[in-house]
Amino acid sequence: MLSFDHPDQVIQMKDHISELLRDAINVAASGKRVEKRTVIPKRPEVLVDIFSQDPLLGDAFDALTPGRQKSYILHVNSAKNEETKRRRILSSREKILAGKGALER
């Protein structure tokens, strides 16, 4: 990524910018695709425990998009107390079953 503080910097880097644009055009024309990696944080033990007790909730969680799963995991992991983590999961049960993310209404 390039950032500029003054228009003169664009003029100074004109050749470099042109080279980057040519490279980008060549990559796009070649049809190369970047493989997207989705990293989902490890599920906290309390989440695994609740899913083993409530398979319907676990199945609904698995059906969520990776981003929605990540939002719940981050929300649960932000609590320090295990009871708070458990309460957060259980209070989100209906949203998970409805296929919604942690921040969705």
C-alpha cells in the first residue's frame, strides 16, 4: 500500500507507481486468484461443553458463516469469568438458532 503526504511524492514515485499498476494489470489478465484463508479462533472449552449438551445449538453454530462464528467466539472469549462466558453463549442461543451473528439484531 502506498500513502502520500504531499502531491509532490506522487510525482517523485511516478515510475514506481506505473510499475505497480502494470504488475497488477498483468496479474489480473493472467486470471490468477489468491486463495482466501479463513481463520476461525479455537473454540473455548465452555462453548464445546455447551454444544455437547445442546446438539441443536452446536449444529446451528456450525451452520453459521465463518465470520459469524468468529464474532461469537471473540465475544465469549472477551469474558474472563467462565460463568460470564457461559451466560453469553446461552443468552445468544436464539440468535445463533436464527443464523444471526453476535452483533446482529
